[in-house]
Amino acid sequence: MKFLPNKKVLSGFYIGGFIAAVFAIFDSFINYLDTAPINESIPMSLSNIFNISLLIKFLVYLILGGCIGVIGALGWTKLCKKHN
């Protein structure tokens, strides 16, 4: 694993994982709001989305987003090296 000490690749993993984790929470929130009662407040809705399916979705999206971030960071470093 020669590329792991590279800070650009690790930052790509962190950025991709963060974006994917925020998307997982947003996706669960939107899915819950489809069936939520009309008079329910937003803080109550946010507290109701936390269950095991959100945890599973969070972990899967975190791993996939991190991997896509690593691929993007590797491609970016290869592209920068090619043009220099």
C-alpha cells in the first residue's frame, strides 16, 4: 500500500467520506419526511430518522464515498504529474 502515506489521497478519502456521510443523513431525512405527519417539527423529524437503517446507510455511503475520493485524488495527482 504505497499510496496510503500520501496526504492528498487521505484528504480525498476524508472529503469523499464526509460528503457521502452528509448525503446519507440527508437521504434518510428526505425519506422520512415522505411519510412524516404534517404537524411534526423539524427537530422531532431529525430525531426520528436515527435508526439501524441510517447506520447501515451511513457506513456504506462513507466507505463508497471514501473510495471514490481516493480514486479522484489518485487521478488528480496523476494528472498533475503528467502536466508538470
